[in-house]
Amino acid sequence: MESLSALLSDYTFQTVALGSALLGVISGVLGSFAVLRKQSLLGDGVSHAALPGVVMAFLLTGSKNTEVLLLGALLTGLAATFLITRIVRNSRIRFDSALALVMSVFFGLGLVLLTYSQKVPNANQAGLKRFIYGQASTMLQRDVVLMAICGAVLLVITILFWKEFKLFSFDIEYAETIGFGTGKLNLLLSFLIVLAIIIGLETVGVVLMSAMLIAPAVAARQWSNRLWLMVLLAAIFGAASGVTGTLISSAVAGVPTGPVIVVCITAITVFSLLFAPGRGILHRIYTRMKSRARLASEGGSGL
Amino acid sequence: MQNEDYAVEVHDLTVAYGTKPVLWDIDLSIPAGRLAAVIGPNGAGKTTLIKAMVGLIKPLSGGVDFSDKEIKNGRLRNKVAYVPQSGSVDWDFPATVLDVVMMGRYGHLGWFKRPGSLDKAMALETLDSVGMREFASRQISQLSGGQQQRVFLARALIQQADIYLMDEPFKGVDAQTEKSIVLLLKQLKEQGKTVIVVHHDLQTVADYFDWVILINLRIVANGLVGDVFNEENLGIAYGNRGLLTKEVT
């Protein structure tokens, strides 16, 4: 108990836990819209596409400041999203194929640039690899401040456009016919989702970020039939796994924070898929068995 | 005919998906206050015509005019209500019946403004008119096909539009519901609204509608049911499926 309270009052722990909680909230909220729009995989595409941006930002500026690197990530992430949207709109290639294509090309470019950057006579590049797997434990207070600002902006915009995002996610064609420019809405929502992904890169990394985006939303959907409740629950689940993950990785030596956060949110998701009332697998099996029993007691045949 | 007041006018409309034309040089006018059926075989371009009319499809050439210039210049798109096929959305979306019907008010509210108690009262009233009031708080994933269709209808009704464009509102609907929907459509017509419906059942065209548009890639006929809904035109629209058309006329 004593060690736990010592841990909780530890400054580094507080910083990392706060950052991870913020990440959970942001990815839970925006991930809900990504999942409902059937664009869950966008997270995977964008996060992989962010790698060349990170390395390019470093090569061009020589700086390893999070803001600079994430700005680069944001730019290539947006470029990838733009490319995917364009390919889907102007060809017969479908979303999943376009995504796989763009994602692997961008990630490949990122790896090439990363290898190249290590040959550059500047010993400063060692920290770039942290963006692949994430390195929450090196999070600084200024990183958390950056996350908090971005998160606040994201949440305010989401609340402002709540009605529009809801309509747009449910029935995009109808939204267009009653005069909401769906092109603009798509651009805005995609931008918010990309920004949410970029914010999480430093903590959980390129490879695991898509789980942070999808898992809280999928878990939350199991427990809710209203959009606001789903978004709220996704935020709570995301935040809870952020804090729990940080706690576990701080308590157990040698356990990396980002992956543990992802394991936590996955555990919540698996639990929700199994046990949620109504939508959960167990509940469905139960109702099925009950119906069978009733059928049998009423003398039904065919069992 | 010339002096009749036209609600919608389609001129030189050609639409193609890839290299395949779906609508070819369509010219037609629909007078205001008519209850019109769009009929034609599968793949004739009925849905495409409706989508082009509500501006969801960019045509290769030509376009759609509304007599109301406010609609034409795009400022009052809300005056044209679109009822899509119910299969066009994912009904597993986390929303209630009331939520979806309220979306019909969003066009009036404009950007940012939230629906209020007045909108909610209107939504409940409209749900009542389609016989769905008791389902107001039901999760939309638990609706039958016919109920989904009526929810979409309510969403369009609450829009209080002048022109209604509906894509197969009778699909998956039982006989009783079909009757009540037809009654609603006739009420809209009596209020002076123009209603254009993609329809499949040739048997009921004469009972339900007073105007008919026969298409099959090109326009075959456009006019009063009594004038143009005959075996000759059906034969042209449906090709050599003579048996079917004989049964009807």
C-alpha cells in the first residue's frame, strides 16, 4: 500500500498517467465517429503514414521537439487521408484496398527515411524510433500540455458540430440533401480524427495507435444505444485504460507503458463483447437457450 | 399542358457510372401538385433519376430545375425532401426512432443550432401520423423493414418540404402499412405538394398515382396516368416482357 501511494504521488507517474488519460479520452471520442462511419482502419493508415512525416520533420529541422515532429506527422497523415479519399472517389478501387496501398507506401517511405537518417552525421536521431512503438515513459510536462490543448480544441469542435457529425455519420446522403455540405464535414471530421491519431503517436506508437482508436468505441457501443452515451463511455474507457496501463507499467519493472495501455483497453473490449446486456455474446446465447426451452416446453419439434 | 405550373423540370440529363450510361438525354417536366410514379424495369435508372433530382449525383450533362428559384440556387434545398431506400444506411447506429425523425428538422435549424422542445413535439406528432408514436424511444436496430421505411417517411414529412422524392417507399412493407403510406401521400398531394415516387408494382399505379414517368435509360413516357400508362408504353419500357404488361392493362 505504501509503495502504491508513493507511486501515485510520483511526479513522473502523474505526468505520464495524465497524458495517457488524455490520449484515451481523445481517441475514444473521435474513434467513436471513425467506427460508426466504418472507417476504423483509417487509424491504422494514418498512423503508419505519420512515420515519414516524423522523420522528414527531423531531417529538415534537426529538431527533436515533439511539436515539430508531430507537425510533420500531421502533414503526411493528412496527405495520406487525402490520397485515400481521392483514390476511392476517382477510381473503382475500394476503401480497404486504397488504404492498404497508401499505408504501406507511406510506412515504407518512413522506414527508408529512418534508415537514411541514422547515417546522417548527427548523433541526435536516436529518439526517432520511439514513434514506432511509442514511449510514454519519456513524456514530459510540455508534451502533456500540448495534448491537453489539442484535446480541448478537438472536444470543443466535436460538441459544436455534434448534430452535424451525428447526421453525417448516420446518413451522409440525406445530410447532403438538406443542405449540409458533406464535403466540408468530411474534411473537418477526418482532420479531427487524424489529429487525434497524431496526438497518440508518442505514447502508443504507430503500430498500436489504431487499437486505441477502435477498441474504446467498440467496447462503448456494447453498453449503449445512444450516440452521446457511446461517446462518453468510449472516453471513460479510454481514460481508464490509460491510467491503469501507466499504473501497471510503473509498478512492474520492464513493462512498456503504451502496449500495456493497449492490453488494458483490449481487456475492456473483450469483456464488453462477452458480457454486455443485449449485445453481448453471452446474453445472446442465453436468450437463444431460453427460446429453445420455451419451444420445447410448448411441445415444439425439430430440436 | 404548357401553361401548367411545373414543380420540377429535368432537361438533357445524362448520367453515366464509369463508361456505362444509366440515364440518356432525359427531358421531363412534372407539374406541381401531382402524385407521380417513376416506373421502369430493374436497372432502368429510376433511383439515379431521383438522386440526380436531389443533387446527389453529378450528371454528365444537363440538369434539374425547380420552379422555385430559391431551391434552384441551392439556398433552400430543404424544400425538397428525399426519402432514400431504407437499405441505404446502417440501422445498427446508436440512435432512437425519435433521434432519426428529429434529423428532419436539422435543415431548418441550420448549422450549430440544437433541436429544442418544439422540434421534439413536432417529431412525436409526425411519428403519430405514420403510426409509429409508440416506437419513439426504440433503438432503430430493432425495427422491421416496414417500420424503418416509416421512420424515413416521418423524417421527410417533418421537413415540411414542397417536393417529396421517394425511392421505393413500399419496399418490404406489409399491405396494411402500404395502405396507410398511400393515404399519407394522397394527403400531401391535397396540400398542394408534389410527390414523386419510385414504384415497382404495376398493378397499383393507376390506384395510387395520377402522373406517371416511364423510363428505361431513356424517357419512354411522361404524363397523366390515363394518357400514358398503356400497354404500348409499358411494352417499350419493359422490352418484350409482354406477359407481364398484358396482365396489367
